[in-house]
Amino acid sequence: MNQNTGIDEIASRIKDLRDICGFSVEEMASYLEISEQQYLDYEDAKVDFPVSILYALAAKFGVDLTEILTGVSPKLTNCSLVRKGRGIAVDRYKGYDFESIAYKFIGRKIEPMIVTVGAETEKNPPAKVSHSGQEFNFVLEGTIKVSFGENDFILEEGDCFYFDPTVPHAQSAYGGKAAKFLTVILL
């Protein structure tokens, strides 16, 4: 990914937006259903932001996710072209990279991203997350394991999985090699 936004910059923008909107730390923590300390850890850039938290913050502040990630508002309303490798990094878990590929389009109703999961995620899978909307995964390269609720599904290149993301879920590499998939999240 050619564009990479640092966690410090994102945290600073979030703190500024909270101040501008007049929300207290307590209100934000309550809205996100996390502790005040956890919220402050995000604002102080002590921990990275899960994608679900970034979406929720954008909704609370009434801004596009792109503004939080880059500090710039998306401008395109008719179409958006993002060339291969030119998306913006959204999340940086160890061995787990997201690339937003529609960030230039204003008013998105879906969030398409290319997700690369490193081979290390097979032995150290990410924590399960849940969020609103709907989600679609399509495997582009390699094999992934989708842990969905109490079930695991193995997806090969070309396989897809459409699901309710309010059910706790996580994706990891499978078979000892990195994998890449397209995820589309209905916002």
C-alpha cells in the first residue's frame, strides 16, 4: 500500500473531532461500549484502532471514514478510481493489513477493502470482532479460515462467504501461507 496513515495522526484527528463536536471521553466510551481507559488508549495512540471502532467514530462525528484516516474529505460523487496498491491502510494488526480501495468516493454505503493475512495469523489468529451491517469475503489468493461464531469455514481461492457481522468473527491464513481476500462491508 502506497499511502499509510500513522496511528498518531488518526488518534490526533479523533481527539480533535471529539473536542469540536463537544463530546466527553465518558460519552464516547459509552457510545462505543468500552471503558474510558480503553477509549483514552485509542486517543493517546497507545493501541491501534479496530476497523469497527473507526466506523463507529466516523458515524458519531458525522464524517466520512476517509477524513479520519487521511484528514481529507473524499470528493468524488460519480465514480472513483483507485489503482492497484494505491489504497490507504486502515488497520495494522500484526500480520493483518487492510487496504481501503474506495476511499475517494463520498457517501459510500459499502466499504470494499483488500485484506492480507500473514501466515503467522494461522497460529496467532486475531480476536473476533463484531459490527453492524453485512459483510462479504471473496478469497483472491491462498486459503483463509473464517471463524464465525462457534464455527470455522475454510475458504480457497475463488470461494466467498456472506454473513451477518454482528456474530463475532475473524479471518486468518490457513495452510502455512499468507492469503488475500476482498471484503465488502455494508455500512
